[in-house]
Amino acid sequence: MKIRPLYDRVLVKRIEADLVTSGGIIIPESAKEKPQQGIIVAAGPGKRDDAGAFIALDVKKGDKVLFGKYAGSEIKIDGVEHTILKEDEILGVLS
């Protein structure tokens, strides 16, 4: 299935956190938190200003981003969980 986000929304695939900490402690499934990092899979064209022209997004497909734990709406596409966020819910871009 193909999906194209509208306006200033982006489609993000969450990056799963490691199951083992750097100290060697194994984290069980029940104690894992939702990852707050993801890769942008698709992005909309941007917001419209008062004149009706599009204002482009600061992020693009392939960017690795940080976002809030409960930000956006979760959806499933072809059996894979994704999150749809507005651009202003993105906290930062990782380089």
C-alpha cells in the first residue's frame, strides 16, 4: 500500500530500542518503552500560508528524527507499525 501524508504531516517508522543495555542488562518485553526515534518514510508538501502558497517542511524522507513518546497517531501499513506526526511534533533531527 502506498500512502502520501497531507500538508505538514510526516510518516515515521519507529526505530526499535536495543534489548540489552551497554552494561549487559537484558530488558524484558514487558518493561520496554515506546521508541522515540524514527526514520521519515514519507512527507507531505508543507503548510499553506495566508496567500495559499505552500511553505516547505524542514524535514525530508530518510531523516532520522526524535519525537515525543505519545506524539502522533499510530497506524499499521502492510503489517508494519508507523506513526503519522505533524511537523511541529518533531523535536529534532539526528545527524
